[in-house]
Amino acid sequence: MGTSARVVVLPQETSTLRIEELELPDPGPTQVIVKQFSSGVCHSQLHQMHRPRQSPVILGHEATGVVLKAGSDVSHVNEGDMVLVTWVPRNAIDSKTNPVRATLQVSDGIAESENVFTWADHTLVDEQYVVKVDSNIATDVTSIIGCAVMTGAGAVINTAKVQPGQSVAIFGVGGVGISAVVGAKMAGANPIIAIDLDDAKLAFAKSFGATHVINAKNEDPVAAIHALTQGVGNSIFGAPVTGADFAFDCIGIKTTMEQIVPAVRSAHFGANDGGTAVLVGVPTTNVELNAIDMLINEKHFVGSIGGSCSPDRDFPTFLNWEASGDLRLNDMVTARYSIDQINEATQDLEQGKISGRAILEF
């Protein structure tokens, strides 16, 4: 017997979202049905909404819920277990099969997903995208761990492997950037420099652990970062080393992608290599890098998708941060919507009205 669900659908020809009443099929051998309590609303979905597509799309990729049904081959969760839903396989190393990407029959065709869909009060999902958690966790704000938190904090602790005392600059302090600030604080980074165009967001970042803030509307952020960071030794040309050890672009626009490399430090010639620029935000355009700067100063430009996370390993860490009062998800979530307000939610996100992270509550 199927499961009734209300599901947000993105039509093929328009970016106006609709809600359909559907019957989810029973789970296959490696699938589960999850009754969802809440889901994050992410900029990645805006990218999906504005690019061409060949079919309807079902959206969302982070949620908190409870397992209603489990397939015959599912062993790590049972009916009644509290879970976090994410779009990254929970344990890619030990997985024996490729996870099944969710698709649904909707009114105008087969709707596809990018691995999962969580803009729905119930979802059908491969067991690799479901992480069992303690039944006592909050059922609302924890939903953003499945993308925002793991992407931002994971970029710091997994991709960059920031160490105590290293300097960090974070461009863009929305939900992902704030999570990166928390990750940097938990890693013991110093200074932690937040860069944005909005003074309110910068003040928000400071409350989460940023030691310095830079409004890029008012000053050159690259120059300001170099003024705040004094490295050790000299470059190949004898100039004092300045710049961040790591710069994270949590936006992905051309301007910020081209600022993070010059923002990191040069190599201490003959002693250690240069700093690392980490692309975290989904890019919307190509980028031009100064190859001479990267060569002479031995700098690095790397990508970080999903914070290089392994959810089975990392989600307990993030939940511990929340339990200890360091992550503060209640403060990070600054907007809440019902599923019927989904178009309002995406419009508010696109218009920059959401300072932290938004969630849908079912």
C-alpha cells in the first residue's frame, strides 16, 4: 500500500512551483519512506529553478524525519527511527551498491531529482541518503545539517583541514558561510575573517565566532585581509608574507571566486607553500585566475562539494556541536515557511531577505 504525500514540483517550462497530492510507492529493497518534519531551503534549488531542464523536477536535499517503511535490504534503520536526510551518500567507502536516485510520476511526466527530494511532507529515498540519529534531537532546525552545515563546516574541517592558529577568511556569510565560521571556530582558527556586503549579516557572523568583519561594499576585501594577517618569512621576491592561510568562497559568483586566490598568503620561499582558496558555493560562471600568482607564490585553488563529508562520520560531530551550544541552529534558522508558502520562500531567498537559513515545516 502506498503512502500519501504532498510534494513540491518544479514544472519543465516555468519556475513557478506547484504542490501535488501523490501516492508514493512502497519502498524498493534499498529504499525507505520518511515522514518529514522539516526541510532546508537552499540556493542550490534556485540554480535548479533557473536552468533549462528536460522534465519536471522534485526538489530539496536536507531534512529531518522519521522512518515509516524500510525496504527488505535496509539494515541500518528501522521503522520509527529518527533520521536526517541528505544528498551525499552516508558511507561511500563501505557501500556495496550505487544509491537509487529518486524519481516520481507526477501530473506532467516523470519528475527527476538530484539524488533526493525533501520539499515534501513524505519522501521516498535510498537508504544511503538516510542517517540514523538520536530520537531526542530537535525535529525542525536540525534539517539544515544535511546540506548547509555539512557544506560550510565540512569545507573547513574536511576539505581544508584547518588547524589551530591558522587564519581563515570566509566570503559570504549566509547559512553555509555561518556554518563555515562555526567550523573555523571549532577548529581553533585565528583570525576568522567574515566578508559580506551586508552589515547585519556581518554582525550575525561575529556572534557565531568571526573575529573580524569586512564589508566589501566599503573597502577592498583582499587588501583588508592582507592587513589583518601577518605570516612568517618572505616571498620569493623578498616581500613579507601576508594573507589568509585559507579563503573560502561560500557564494560562487565571479567576483568572489577571483578574490579568494589573491586573498591567501604567498609561500614562504624555500620553507612552505602558499595558502589555499576553497570554492564552496555553486559557481554560476567561469572564473579567471592569475596563473603567475599561483605559480610564483605556490597557491592552491580547490573545490569542496558537500564539505567533503561522510555523513555517518560527520553528522554526529555536528549534532554534538549543537548539543554543546556551539552550532546554535535555532539562531542560524531565521525564516520558517509552510509547504504552501514555497514560492514565497524561494522568492525571499532570491531577493536576499533571509539572513541565515530558511526551512519548510510540515
